[in-house]
Amino acid sequence: MIEYAAFYGSVQIFQYLISNGAELTSDIWKYAIHSQNLKMIQILIENHVELPINECCKEAIKCHHNDILKYFLEFFYESNEEDDFNLLIESIKSFNFAYCSELTPNEINKPNQISKLVDFVKDDYSFLNRFFCS
């Protein structure tokens, strides 16, 4: 029941369920992301629900909920080359080019990332060859 409330952003129902002993696990984050309700996200933070940040960022990218993604990136995400690249790849897979366009050149111009991106384009997404090579 609490997952449905989180998914639909029903804050009052969600808070009622919490006050009556509903269990909050880290799985609830993906439902809260779908709600696009920042108040729902804040309730989870206030209740100290474990935040699997990389999974949450990927879920926000998949759903094109870029405002939620920006919130996670600004306040919780610790950037590193591998995770940054994985988010870039997830955005390409999900056709979330709005996220790609916000990356700075320094974030995608690292030699290791470029070689991985070239391999990715060659192997999986040939339509991107035309995009990147034109």
C-alpha cells in the first residue's frame, strides 16, 4: 500500500501509513521518483531511508524526471568517472538527451570515457554513429 501512495505522490496517505507502522525500505525510492513529488522525496530523507543514489539517479534518468535527478545530483551524488559515465550511458539508452546536453565538456572528454562511448556506439546503438560522427 505504501508503494502505491509513494508512486502516486499521495503525501497524506503516505504519512498516515508511516504513522501506523508501515515499513520504509530503500525500494520505496523508485516509487517516490515516479511521483515527481519533491515532498515525497523529503519525507524519505527525513525518515532516514537508505538512499541508493546511483540507482535513484538511473531511475530518474529512465523516467525523464530531470528535476528529481538534478536534486539528487546537487545534494547527494558524489561524482566519479565510472558512475558519471554510467549515467551518461543510461541517458543515451533512455533517450534522455536533456541530461546529456547539461554535461560540461570536461565531464565527457576524458579519454577513457570517449573510448568507452565509441565502443558503446559501435556495438549497441548504430543510430548514434550518425549523431556523433556527422
